[in-house]
Amino acid sequence: MILEHAIITVRPDSHREFEAALAKAREVISAAHGFGSLRLLRGVEAPDRYLLLVEWATLEDHTVGFRGSPAFAEWRSHIGPFFESQPEVDHYDPVAGLA
Amino acid sequence: MILEHAIITVRPDSHREFEAALAKAREVISAAHGFGSLRLLRGVEAPDRYLLLVEWATLEDHTVGFRGSPAFAEWRSHIGPFFESQPEVDHYDPVAGLA
């Protein structure tokens, strides 16, 4: 398993619309090959900031398979309009025995 | 539930020692009031960077209870020697239906 870790800052006062859009976008991403799970959490110190955690079977399922598919444009079309800036995306590998 | 989210950058070539220290430190933090779970993951793009995710019952269980207890110094004594810089710590609140 590889964890996609994205910090998404949304436009002020758009959090309800963004969360509703993410619920629709989840239907798109959850059909992707290698998708495992998705969690969305909202910043306590910075309420316009969200943490998106997506589990993928492999790194390439996200970076090649999903990003290279038509579904990626559909995913982004739901949530992209609420982005204040480009999301910061990286990936993490579970440490054996600690994850 | 509140998620503590910490990005920890460790000194180069210290990752094995850091991971072993974190396993010991987990015994300390897991006894704290309100502790739920802990996960450690290692950066794919930046292998000296770790993502630490700790679930707490409430924000104050972390920021007041744990940080104000003697256990916090013990926790830090295990893992602090491997920090390249101060960890970046913030907190996230699960979005209902999406976390």
C-alpha cells in the first residue's frame, strides 16, 4: 500500500461546496484500478486547509494509472473549482510494524 | 476524533535508528489519556521525511494533556535526537461521511 497525501487549500467560504463536490468525486476515484480508501479531514488551525489521504495498491496506480486516465479530469472537474492554489501532493510508504 | 498530523524530517542516514526509536516511543504515547492510534509512514519522494499520524479523542488530549505531561519529555527523548529540524505539527478534524 502507498498513501497519497494531499494538502488542499480551498477558497474562503467554499468549504460546504467543496465537501459536497468531494463526495461526488469520490465516486469517480473509487472506481480506479488500485484504489483502496479515501479520507478527507479539515484543518483545525487552518479551516480552509484539508488533508486528503488516499490509499493505493501501488504508487503507479495513482501517478500513472489514475492520473493518465479520463477519470482524472472528471475527478478534478468536481473539486478543482474550489482550489485556492495547486494542491501539494506527495506519497508515503507505511513503515513495517508502525503503520 | 482529532488527527494529529506531523511531518518529521530526520537526519540523513538515521532512518533505521529513528524507526527503532519510534517503536519505543510508541509505548510511551500509547499510554496517554485519549490516545487512539499511531501510524508512521516514510516519504517516497523525500525518504528523510516521515508522516506521523496520531488519533486522539480530543484536541486537548494532545495539546494539553500529553504535551503537559512528563510522558511528553520521554517521548521526545526517544525520537528527538534524530530530528533534522523541528517537526511541523497540525491537527485535522474528520469530515462527516468522508473520513
